[in-house]
Amino acid sequence: MKQKKQLIKGNHAIGKAAIEAGCNFYAGYPITPQNELTEYMAKHMRLNKRPFVQAESEVSAINMVFGAGAGDARAMTSSSSPGVSLKQEGISYIAGAELPCVIVNMVRGGPGLGNIAGAQSDYFQSTRGGGHGDYRLIVFGPNSVQELYDFTMKAFDYADKYRMPVMILGDGYLGQMMESYIPHKYEPIKNLPKKKWALTGCKGRKKNIVKTLYLTPENALEEHNLKLNEKYKKIQKEIQMYEKANADDGEIIVVSYGTASRVVKNVIEFFNKNSKKKIGMFRPISLWPFPATALRNLKCKKFLVVEMSMGQMIEDVKLALFGKKDVTVNLIKRPGGMIPTEDEIKDKIEKMIG
Amino acid sequence: MKTQDKLTKLIIAGFGGQGVLTMGVILANSAVVEEKNATWLPSYGPEMRGGTANCNVIVAEEEIGSPIITSPDILVVFNLPSMEKFLPRLRKGGILIYNSSLIKKKIERDDIKKIALPLVELTKKIKNPKVGNMIALGSLLKLTGLVSKDSVVESLKKNFKDKKELVEINKKALDLGYEYVKS
């Protein structure tokens, strides 16, 4: 029997998936804890005769991706928190110009240079757009090396389908860890539209224009924003991804994503084995669109949000539950690159049970 | 004492350069060769330069939750600072494998199994000071049966595919560690 499982580093799994999904332009600038991804792309883009650029800065890298995306490239850049902050201007332009691209953020502790440990403190920046203007990104928050691989492939498809940037929001721990995963063939989603809008040379056809400047408010920029908003509303209907366990009859539901959700998984198993109380979990996978409908439909009244930040996703949890009677939402927060321990989550749950 | 547990948690720690992270990768990969699940989480960052390095390794038949280990079943330490840091966290009844060439201090805990490996002396036997990690891994396999020696050899071949000459010496070290704990 041929070996199915493989061991791979999180950052490498993203690079491998990108190559397999046909990424044909990569630009990046080194930063820990995502360096192995840039390193992987440097080697493998060359092996596949595709362009790899180590740009002179993050700003430069995202603008190269802007240009490549305006052509018909499947373009990608990656960085970690301070570097992704630098990219925000470019991301706003790409969203405004309705171009596809994939952005990877292996989040580290902040603010400022912070540290190089994994964190979840870029949730606001990622799910609210991040740069200037009214725009959104599709944001995936994988919690395993397998999901880093799977969602990187999906990210290219969704970027092309909806003509917008898609972000993989990981964290330093996910990027640095190695884990068993099962590689598989890349299969694009059905009915990917042709890129008729792309700047590919207009000989024999009407010229295409890619722009973000709409000088007049009326009948121009307002209209453009309304059009973008229609697209975002459509995506909110079409993509709301999550995983849940014991969620329909759990007395308390623990909500977490990414690395934090791995710790929560252990806690849920502990209560399954050792307690009569049923504790459930809800894990958003698409962070934007946030799986609000599914969360709101749960009967549970007591929620516990566990985050590796001072509490950012908790705002989306509260928005999803807004107006529901007698619902309480508690928080465990560990900022600065710390990971909540199983014990502190267990203690909090015990207290909530009362 | 063979581990029949469905999920085994190990912390491996020592000075940067003692092969701590490599030992973890080889072990995790050997588990995957056997179609098991594995996670390997390294300490990374400034502490790696000259300070202590460590990795958390989990090997399991089932799906692995948190890759972060609070209380390991097995602790492998190559120097004193690592032992002092992690020994209090080793679970009751767990296994401590330690480098007795560098750790001369009496080990205070009596609720664990202690295996002393004089790695400096042992590596002299095979005339290579760099393969203490594989000696420790050999002993670990003998004690726990966590993965098979064949799987480790396969992982060594994968890990050293660009430096094939290193497979043989690492295999030798693995055997030495495997035989050492019998006596």
C-alpha cells in the first residue's frame, strides 16, 4: 500500500497547495514566522518555471500582486502581522479594483513589532477589510496543517470566482508546526468564470480598464460601493463555514477558531469523558463571512469565546446573538503570543456551570 | 513498559545543536510512515541561538487536538536547564530519558521511570559526537515501542536524502541506543 499520510510544516503545506492550485505569480518579503513559505515558493516557483520575486518591501510585493492580478495571474503574497499592516494600502486597491489574489497572514504577537509567537490579534484587521474604504476580504481561519493546505487551494478559486482578495489567516504556531496530512489532487470549484476583464492585450477586442479612482460621487463611486456591497451580500449567503460538536444540546458552547480551537477540542473531549454536563463547541472556519446564522440558530444560552487576543472575534459572536434573550457571552483572552491552557478553559467552564 | 496508549505526548529538549528538533521530526515522521497521526511543534525564535531548544511531539492513532503539551508522558532531556524546566511537568508514571553525561544531579522524583544515558561516552563508542539524539531515540523505541525501528530508518533516509552518507551513522547510533537499554 502506498503511504497516504505525509508529515509537512504548515508554511510548506500552503506553498505546496499554492503551486498545485496553479499560483503563477508570487511576491513576498521575509518575516518570521512565515519565512518557510517564502523559502518554499523561492524554490518551487523556479522549479515550475513561474515567477518568484523577493520584493524590496511588503508594499512593493502587494503592488506586484496587484499588477499580476490585473493580468490573468493567480497571484499570491504572504507575510506576518507587521508586514500585513504594510500591505493594507495595496489590499484596499485590489479590493477596489475587484481583482483576485491570495494573501497569507501567519499572525504574530502585536502591536508594533510585538514578538514572533503565534497570536490571533489581527482578526479585526482581516475581517473588517484592513485598509481604507468600504470593502471586505474573504477570510479563512484554518486550524490544522490539512486545512492550511485545503483552504489555500480553495482561496485561489474563491478569489477568481468573486474577483476579490482572499486571506488565509493562520498564526505562528500553525505555520511552524509539522503535522500529518493527506495530500490530494487540486480540483477547481465548478463554473469558474473566464477572466474577460483581465488586461491581457486588447488586440481584436474592446479595451479593458482596471481602476480604483471614481472622481464623482454621484453615479460613480457611490454606485461602485453599492455594487461591491451587493457582491459581499451574495458571498455572505454563499459562504458560511464552520465546524460544530455537541452544539445543538450543549449547556455551554465554546466558540474559538485556529490554534485556540485545538486546545478547546481537548477540553470538550475531557468533559465528554468525565462530566455529565454536555459542553459543545462551535468553530468558525470562514471568519468573513462569519457563520452568524448557524451560531444564532443554536439553542444554547451560555457562550464562552476563547481567543489568543484581547477579544476580537467575540464582537462577531455578540453581533450574531444580538437581541436573543438571556444569552451571556464570556471570554478567555490570552494576548501577546500566549496560548490559553486547557486548565484555564476547564476552570472557566466549571464556574459558568456554577 | 510498552505504551499501548492511543495518544503519546513527548517533550524533547536540550541545547540548540544537540539534535533536539531533528529527533522530534524523525520520530513524528516515523509515526506518519505507520499511517498514524503526528504533530511536531518547535520552540522557535531567539532562544534557539545558543540557548535551549525544545519540541512538543504527539503521536496518536486518533485525531490530535492541541499540539501544545502541558504534561508529557515522555520527557527526553539533553542538558540540565531543560531538565529543570520540564521535569516538574512530566506526568506521574511517565518516562524520563536524560543525558547523564551532562546531568549529574540527583533526580528528585520517584513517581516516574528514569533512564540515564551517558551520551558523551556512548557517542565515543561510535566516534561521532553528533548522534546522541539518535541514541536517545533508539532507547526510547526499545522502552516504549512507540514506532518501529524500520519506520525510523525510512524516516532517516527521507530526512537525509541529500546527504545519504549520514544515514548509516545515524542508524548505528539508533542501534546502540536500542541495545543499551536492554543491559
